[in-house]
Amino acid sequence: MAKVIETPIPSAKSERPQAQPLKTIDGYTLLLKQFAPIPFVFDDLLYSGLTLCAGRPKVGKSWLALQLAIDAALGRAGLAKFSNLVPRKVLYCGLEESERRTNSRLLKFVNRGAHDAILCGNLRFAYRLLPLLGGGLEELDATMAEYGSQFVVVDTLIRAMGGRSRDKNADAMAEDYKVVEALQSLAAKHDAAILVIAHTRKMGSDYALDKVAGTTGLTAGADAIWVLDRGPKCTLLTVQGRDLGDEEYSVSFDQNDDKFGWSVTGSGDEARTSQARWDILDLLEESEVPMTPSAIAKALKKNGVTVRRLLGALRKDGKVSREKDGYRLT
């Protein structure tokens, strides 16, 4: 008769190692600690860590990123507003363009014979990158170490991820978060700012974070989110960050050679009211008769007090006139 080998029944207690207490720090010790200020590339706009810049196609995201890359390399204020004290080493991954296209764009910002052209040596370009989770992160790591990159632009996220549609069985949110987390760790390793160009959803939203295309894994992991949103008459740059106060800037793109590129035209309440002012002007332009403030507020679904304030400002600027029946364009 064959000998039966009895297999011992596992005990109810697991054989996993005994759990150790979490490493903690008490509040008093933490209170007394002193940390170096967060390194900013551009004060109040771009700091070390991962920033996503999202916008619709053709809104000007790549122009914005290139302009900031040049500003950083030359040590000049970003968008002619946000201070930058020293020239930076910049890596620009233009994954959707060529050397010829970059050359023509550079010439819009920098004169070949000017002193600034020499400082453009701080700016290095790459046009090919393996998918981020397929060797691309390691390529970025090695390149940043080689050149001491303090500011990195990746244009665009979808191209950097390989440009392929997802596996239907993949966890999209987990994959997005994994990519963002890896880029964030890379930024921390090199104490650098990484700006990644992304897209916004086709469906509109009143909340900037909800406009970014992709899952919440992207926005949850990023240190800061920018949304470049073009309205009929005004373009807004919304900035939200963990170590940065939420802000809105009205920006405009100038095609003139002497001041080509993006510039900030207003911020805060001024930026938020820019589009509202244009809405009122457009409505009055379409109206064949003067309109009262209440009629304007109802048509635009805006607060009546706000509309009266905006009408007062528009009248002061000479854009509208007040008549007995209401307001009309001057």
C-alpha cells in the first residue's frame, strides 16, 4: 500500500513578517525644520516638478512652450512678465515637429546675429523619444544628467506615450498615473521643471482640471496644471498648482516681428472680466435696439450687478453709450 504523505494544513496565522510601525515625525520637530524655498524657473508660474499644459489643437500650446524654453535659456522674464534671474539649461522634446520647423520658429524669436543667439546654446532639441514606459523615461534621465537640464519640455504627452490606443483591458487611470508619477520622480531627481503638453476634452467644462483630456490619473499626479483656452475675443491661461495660488491670466499672441509671441495682458479679476466684456459687446452689436442691464444679464445668464459694473467700465472706456432705453455700442 502506497505511503500517504500528509501535507500540513497552514495555520490561521500568516507567515508574513511581523508588521513594523510606520516611520513618523512629531509635529513639533516638523515645525522646527527649515526647508529651502521651492526652486522656480519663472516666479509665480513654473516651479520644479511636473506641470501639464493643456489646450485645444492650434490654440498655440507649442508656441507658448517654445517661447518659455527660449526665455529660460536666455535668462529673461517668461512671457515678458514672470521673472527669471539666470539662464537655464533647457531640453526641448519636439516630438511632433522637425529641425526645419523648429528653425523657422526660432527665427521668429531670436535674431541670428544678436547676442541672444549665443545663449540659445543653453537650449537643446530632441525629436525622437521611446515611449515613456518603454525606455523613454530612461532616455530622458540620461539626457538630463548629461546636460544638466533644469527645464524640460515634452511636446506632446500622447506622442511621448507612444501615440497608440490603449489595450481595452488596461486600467487607463492607473496607467496615466504611473506615467505622471514617473515624470514627477524624474523632475525631483534632477531638481528640474518638466512641462508636458497635453490636450483638452472636446466637451467644455467650467473647471480647469476637468478640461484636461485623459483620466483623472493625469491631473491627480501632476504638481501643476495649466489650461490655455481661447474664447471668441480673449485667450485665458489658467494656472493651478499645489505650491502655487490658483490664477487666471488673459494672454494675447502678437504676430508683429518686433514683439512676436505670447504676452500677458491682464490677471485675476481683470482677466476674468475680459471675456465677459467681449460677450456684452458682441450682444450689443447683434441687437438692433438699446438693451437694459437686466436684459443683457438675462441674455448672457450673468449676475445683474456684475453686468452693471462691466457696462460702467465699458462706458468709461468709450465702448458703449447709455441712452434712455438702455445701452448701445458707441
